[in-house]
Amino acid sequence: MTDRRRVEFVEVAPRDGFQSIGEPIPTAEKIAIIDGLLEAGFRRMEIGSFVNPKAVPQMADMAEVAVAFRDRKDARLSILVPNSKGAEIALESGYRALVFVVSVSETHNRKNVRRSVAESLDQLRSIVETIGRSGDYALRIDLATAFDCPFDGTVSLDDLRRVYLAARSIAPDAEFALCDTTGCADPLSVETRFSALIKEDPQATWAFHGHDTFGMGVANSFAAYSAGVRIIDAATAGLGGCPFAPGASGNTAMEDLVFAFTRGGVDSGIDLERLLNAADRIARLPGGQTESHLRQVPRERIAQVLPERTAEQRAQ
Ligand code: COA
Ligand code: ZN
């Protein structure tokens, strides 16, 4: 049975959010934002990606960001890697929590990582062999375009299942995220897809990664939660927009999601006041596109309608 009263948020602004900004963000500013997010209580965060800096220039200083947090053992800080080279660099940098991305859609995978889906799965095989040899690790596999592809349109459940099963057979211990890369998914489809996959494979660990292009980010996250998903990605201030998914806007705003779950009595361990401070800082980044309901509401009003966190919750 899944625990109905818990949810684990994964903060992705430093990876999915920052990569959407063309102008380089000063490394010190990236580090200060990640620090602020850790202070807000996140115990899972994607702090960036080891990718070809020609493909994503914003990540050119990833090694410096990685050094700043490599000794932080109280949080699962992960790094996205698109290939085995990225995984090797992450391991050399002292990180054991990796996110590997493969798209369900052939066209998006080629645009994103310049490989076929089969070639990406070969990269995954080699990553699993390498990290498997070197002891404990935590691997998340992002199944991008799990609902819709910016180039090919709707992605079928059969195609999703096929790529998922192939990845699961290579990395049986990984966590699997269905990613709504284009922000086009709707809540009923999110619930239907997760329910179908969870029914077929109840032992797997599932996560949802949503974008808010059509304003469905929070609703889609709840649809995933209703289907039993307990790990949900979002980006503080709703920063984002994938450079390889034209038409997609930012991720679901983390503060809106934290508010929704907290108001419903589900604790996520996040301090909303500190989260909003981090959101304000992110919203000031030049060139960033942000979107958030909660930032528009006066802080006193938010405090009035939220239940007080218990002493036990604050201590967690
Ligand atoms: N980290 C850093 N550098 C990398 C790298 C990585 N993970 N993978 C490859 N490189 C470097 C190579 O060393 C090579 O450098 P050189 O030109 O100095 O010799 C160069 O990139 C090209 O290598 P190649 O293997 O031919 O890669 P590619 O040009 O075919 O690009 C990817 C493939 C996957 C590396 C590239 O498409 C990429 O980084 N995509 C990232 C996509 C992304 O982040 N999307 C958003 C998140 S889902
Ligand atoms: Zn994304």
C-alpha cells in the first residue's frame, strides 16, 4: 500500500529551469539558489546536467556547481546525464545519484541527444554496468515524451510501455519518471497511463515530471498521486522550457504544488516561506520565464489558509 499522507518532491529548477535561460547565470548565483532551496527543506534536487556544453551552454559550469555540493549528504542531489560520458564525469565528481534521459519518441530522442532510442538504451546499459561495479548508487530514468512529442504528436501507451520495459530490463532497480515534456498531458491520461503501468508492474518506483504549458501541471501531478505516484518533480517559480521541445513552457510551479498538498494535509517537509523566498530570487533571473499562482497571493493570506505545521513535521 502506498502512504496516502506523504509525498516526495524533486526540485528541478537548477536543471530543467536553468537550461531554459540563454544568458549564462553566474555560478555563484546558481549555488546561492540551490542553497536557498536546500534551506527550504528539499531532500531531492536535480542540480544540473553533465551534457555537451555546445548543446546546453548554460551547463558549461556544471563541474563547479558539482564541487560546491559534493559533500552534502543530507539530500539526494542528482545530475542528469544523456550518455555514458556524462555518467563517468558525474561519478568522477563524487555523485552517485544520476538521472538518465531517454525519449519514447524517436524524433525527440534524436533532437535531444542525437541518438536513436536503441542507441540511448545501449548508453543506459553501459552506465548501469559502470555504476553497478562501483557500489551504491541511485538511478532515475526519465522517460521523456511519455505522453506527447513536440514533433510526432501523441505518443501511444504501447510505445511508452515498450521503451519502459526495455529500460526496466536494463536497470531493474531504477526509479522511472513519466515526463510530460511538452506540458500537453491532461489529468485523465496521466491517471490512466500510471494506473495501467503500475497495475502491470506494481514493484517499480514511479515518478511524475510535468510542465505547465496548458495550465495542467498541478492537476496532472494530483492525477499521478491518485494513481499511486509518490515522487513528483516541479521547479520553484515555475521556471523552465526545454530548448529541445519547442512550444513547451516551464515546469509546474513547486510552490503551487507544495501549497496544494499542504492544504490537503499531505506533508512534504517543505517550508513554504523559505520556498517563496527562493522563488522570488529565481524570478529575478534575467531571461527566465516564470509562472506561479502562489507568488501573486499576499504572504499573510497564504499563512491564514494553511494548517500550522506540527512540531513533529518541522523536525523531519
Ligand atoms: N558531458 C560533457 N561533454 C560531452 C558529453 C557529456 N555528457 N557527451 C559528449 N560530450 C562532448 C564530447 O567529449 C565531444 O567533445 P569535443 O567536441 O571537445 O571532442 C562533444 O561533446 C561531442 O561528442 P559526441 O559524443 O559526438 O556528442 P554529440 O555531439 O553527438 O551530442 C549529446 C550528444 C548527448 C552529448 C548532446 O546531444 C547533449 O549533450 N544533449 C543534451 C540534451 C539535454 O540536456 N536536453 C535537456 C535535458 S532532457
Ligand atoms: Zn522537463
